[in-house]
Amino acid sequence: MKRFDYKHNNFIDLTSIRIEGDRVVLSSICGRYSNEVFKEFTPEITVYMVPKPTETIDETVSFIAESLKSMKAGNDLHLVITKKDNGEFLGCCGLHGRQNTKTPELGIWIKKAAHGNKYGQEAIQTLVSWAIGKINFDYFIYPVDKANIASRKIPETLGGIIFEEKMVSTMRGTILDEIVYKIKY
């Protein structure tokens, strides 16, 4: 897998990122957040997502360890989202170089108790602003199930346009009716 191409050839340690928004802070995922991720990444949260919740805390710890490996390799950025004023855990977001680091994929989930506050929108806007200044890319992609209206609003507020539609199998054995937004800057 190809690494992200950093602007001005300035290597970035993706395991020690901290990005502040108006109300949220995005920080590199680490073991400290294992319990919150395990508790909040529920079947209800993953209805419109490919992954399924982990069944044990050990699986969550393993996921975080694998995330850190991919971050050290320079082709993924996994972040926790916390409230700026009190540090409350809100969810996770990321920038993933899956097939092509020149067209990284944005992803996000917010815990159920924090839905409806536009934390997801702010987190993605904050991540995009950071990436524009740090990473060379052609455009972002943002895949989302057609029925996930709240999540569809995120790329739409960033000027995203639909450029692909496909059916995607989930780890739970369901099918997503996915649209993929292209977000250019």
C-alpha cells in the first residue's frame, strides 16, 4: 500500500495527531479509548456501515493496534473525536488510503447519545481542512448508504458530488445501497 504523499516532503507521524475544531478535538486513536470505542460502536451505529461491532474488548484492542500499524505505515489516519470543552468521547473519524492515497476515503461514526448536534459534520470539516494543508491528494471520497440522510449531508455541505453508486456487502451479511461522493479542493 502506498503512503500518503505529504506536502513539502514533511513527514507526519500520524500516531500523534491533534487537530482542534470549534467544538471538537480530533486525536490519533490509542488504547486509552478502547473502552469507549467498544461501548459506543454498537449494532445501531453500524447499520449503515461495512464493519460490525466487535464482540469483545480484546477485539477492540486488536482493532486499535492494527489501526496504529496502518498509521505508522502512513496510509491511514484513525482519529477519536472528543468534545473540546470537557474531553467527552464522541466517536471516531478517519482518512483512509484504501486503494489509492491520492483519493483518500473519509469515514466517521458518532455515538448515539451525541447524534443531532452536527459533531460529525464539524469533525469531517476539521479533518478536511487539516488534510488540505498537509497531504497531496486529487480528491476525497465519501461512501454512504443512500438511506443515511444525516451522513449524506456531510459531503454535500463540502460540495461533494455523487460519482458512483454500488451495492456493498457488510460484515453482518447485509447489503448497503451505497453512493460515493467526490469532494474536490
